[in-house]
Amino acid sequence: MPVVQWQDGLRVGNDIIDADHQVTVDQLNTLVDADASEFPRLYAEFFHHLKEHFEREEGLMQDSGFPAYLIHRNEHRRVLAEFERFQARISGGNLAMARAYVAEIVPNWFATHLATMDAATAAYIRQAGAAAYIRQAGAAA
């Protein structure tokens, strides 16, 4: 059974972020169901995806002038640091704590982060884009 079920209610209204979130959900569900032989590789792939997703999201925040950029970026860094610590445990052969983390903590964090920080970011990007379009249309008139 998936720990997170993708549904339209998880969309934040930004195609880039939403596409990344769909991959996040798919990879997380695969990781949670992985057997011990596959878990280390799938964890590394998920960790890599998160790094790339956070970089894309942070680029969008910077491009739009998102005022809470540093707060959002610092949350990303906090989560990546947690993943790094669990990666070290996995490399040492201890899968149990990492399994519990991805099955119990990550789904709740993801849902909360998406509904708060990511939703606010996407809304700001939409507003900033609309304002830029209005300015450009006014300048062209």
C-alpha cells in the first residue's frame, strides 16, 4: 500500500514542482516497499532526486524573487542533512532506522511541506508571473 497516494489535491499549481512531486511520490512508495537488497540503491536514487528537485525549486524561488527564499531553502538543507545522516547508516549496513524514517517521517514531512512552503512558493511564483506579464503588456501598449 502506498505511503502517499498521488492525487490532484497534491498539485501546487506549478508544472515543474508538480512534476517533481509526482516523481517524489512514486519513488518514495517504491523505496518503502523495497527489499533489503534494493533499499540502499533506491534510497540513493531518492536522495539524488530530492537534491535535484530542491535545486529546481530554489531556482524558481530566486527567479521570482520569493521573499521567504532563505526560510524555504534552509528547510531543504535540513532535510538533506537528515538524508545524509541516514545514508551514512545505510552505508554501514544499518537499514532499519532509514526504513523507519522513509516510511514514517518522510510522508508526513512531505505532506506538510507541500501544503505550506511549496504551496506558498507556487502561489507567489504565479503572482510574480502575472505581475510581470501585466507590466510587459502595459509597456507594449
